[in-house]
Amino acid sequence: MSTITRSGIAVCALLSTTGLAAAECGIESGSVRILSNDFAALHAVADAAQTCASDTVEVTKNQTEEHKNIQVPALSIDPATYTVAVIATNSIVPLLNDDLIRPLDDLVAEHGQQLTEQQLIRVGDNIMAIAFMANAQHLFYREDVLEEHGIAVPTSYEEVFAAAETLREAGAMEAPLAASYKPGWDLGAEFVNTYLGTGNDFFAPGSAELAIDNEDGLRTLETMKQMVDYMDADWATYDSNGQKPVWDAGDVALAIQWGSRAGAYIADDSPAPEIADATAFAASPTIAGNSIPAVAMWWDGFTIAKNISDEDAEASFIAMMAGISPEMMQENADAAVWLIDGYEPTPASEGVIADLQGGARSFPMLPYMGLLHTALGDNLTEYLQGNESAEQALADVTAAYTTAAREAGFLN
């Protein structure tokens, strides 16, 4: 990558009022085009980045749950459709595999003085991403409902199911549990979360050979089936966005939900303020007598596309520095567990921090993990609907993954 030069603030200062924002950012010209997921913390980041827009600096965003399906084709063309791809622990892997993002070392040296070491995601010798928040799913619970029925905050899935049965038998709630079991990415993530809690690995040591067709794989599926038994009949339609309306309606007392959503559940402007006041957070439950939360720890961050001009790359990096500034973090402290210097934990971060303190494992950043995630998301629904055995579901996952891994060259 060619040497990056600092843009002139004095030139930007001659622009209109919108140009003054860009002057404060230090961008003279360029196009910033952001692709990201769609939730509150990322809206805050993108909105802050957009303050860098001016008459000569374009800053646009596409925030969609389909971002993972869009990013590889969008960054493969030249010039890339987006200059910034906001990614998570797993979604950086396809971009690395296809050489679609650029090293950031020069940009960090020139414009990244605010960054801490924990934010620099290195692959080999190069900084390839900037992390700005930690994320994980964890337990959301209705403090008032549990207290009314004498239920302690569950710490294991066994206790979650006992609590759900108590609430059902009391006639309080017929379907007291919720989780993101929508077939596809969400369902695959739920298997990954639960299996990580067993302490076992997904693959044979040093190999891409799948190793989940075992007792822990069966236990994971059985746990997921018990979840479904206490969830709404429309459980297959629930993703992370779909959970909140049923929570606000008071239909659910226990949920496995993303920490990045926690702030919205307890916000002052909640459509159900009494429920928001009674909402609290804890670590993800453990499974099968183990002590670690059954969840994957993630980081979210941003990358810069390779197939763009150096001018747009610099403009994009500087705009994202504004997007993840300490000022943005202070104004949106409840929106995430920020990996930004000066962050102090808030009530909304309690669940993610509890996962961290409990020793939750990281999502495996392996080039073939995405193939497994897809195979899981595509092949577990029939089992959860009661139409096939757990053994058959694992066999289907193994067959789908093995075919994909061979086609990708990971297996002979």
C-alpha cells in the first residue's frame, strides 16, 4: 500500500457548514461507503462517521442483516461497492481468504493514535481490522417475574428449563423462553454457542475434519430441542430483531439474546417501560455440568476494502476513527461493551462482562468454520421440528460440511 498523507484541515475549513465537520475529521476529499449489520451500536458508529461528510466527502451507509451475504461480492469488484466492511470475528475470514481487504498498518500509524493495542486485529504481521466492541449472547431475564414465582436467576440450561416449567405450570406463561432459532445463520450460531459450552472442539486437532458427531453434539441438540419446547410455536421465525417485540409484549421471561441489543431493552424510551425497568442480564447458561458459559465471545470491528483508491481508503479510515471516537462512546455508553479507551461498564454490559468473567470461549476464527456454520443452519430444523433424530441431524450436517470442505480444498 502506498504511503498515506495527512489531508489538509485548512482547506476543509473553507467549506460550508457541512464541510466544517469534515475539517474536524481531517478529510479533504474522498468517498466513504459503509456496509454493516443493523443494530443500535452500529447505528451510533455509522452516524458518527457521517459527521465527516461535506461537499467534497461522501459518507453513505448500508446497514442490513444481509451484510454477510453482500460483503464478498461487493468487495470483489473493482472499485469495490463499499470502502468499509464492518465485520465480526467470523465474517472477516471470507474477506481474508479472498484477499479483499487491505493491511491497515500505515493508516494506524498516521491516524490511529486513539487506538489501544486490544483493538488492533493482526493476521500474521499485518493489522487487518480495528475492533471497537466486544459482543456475545447472554441471558436476559425478567427480574419481577422470577421473583414473583420464587425462581433464582438460572445459571445453567437445566435451571433455565426448570424455571420455564415452573412458569408454565403456574399459568404465568405458556412459552416463557426465546432465542434466535431462525433457520440459517441464527440457528447455526445457537448450535455453536451451546457446543462451545461442552468444552469440546469442532474439528479434529490440526485438521478441517469435523468432530461434532459425538456425545457432546447429541447433548447440544437435545438442549436446543428443550429450548424449542418452551418457545413460541413460531420459534423458526425468530432472529435477534424478532425477539424484542415479544419481550416488550410481556410474553417471555427468559431469553438468549445478543449483548449488543441489551441497551435497547432497558432504554428510557422503551415502548414498555415497566418491562424495561424489570429487565436484567446474566451470563449465558452452562451446559451438562460444565462451568463455562455456553456461548461464543466475539469482537466487532471494521476493515477497509482493497479494491479502492488510497484516497478513499484514507478518508474511510479517518471517518471510522470519528465513528469509534471516545466522544461517540460516551454518548452511547449503553449501546455496547466498547473496546474504546475510557469505556466504563454500564448496566447494559453486565451480561457480556459476565460471559467474559466466566471464561466463555471465542468463536473459532478458522477458514472452514463458516462452512460448518452454514451446514448447521441448513440442517437442524427438521430435528427441532421433531421430524428426524438427533443422530440423523448430525449425519446431515457432517455430510453437508464434508462436501463443502472438499469443494473448497480443505479436505481431500
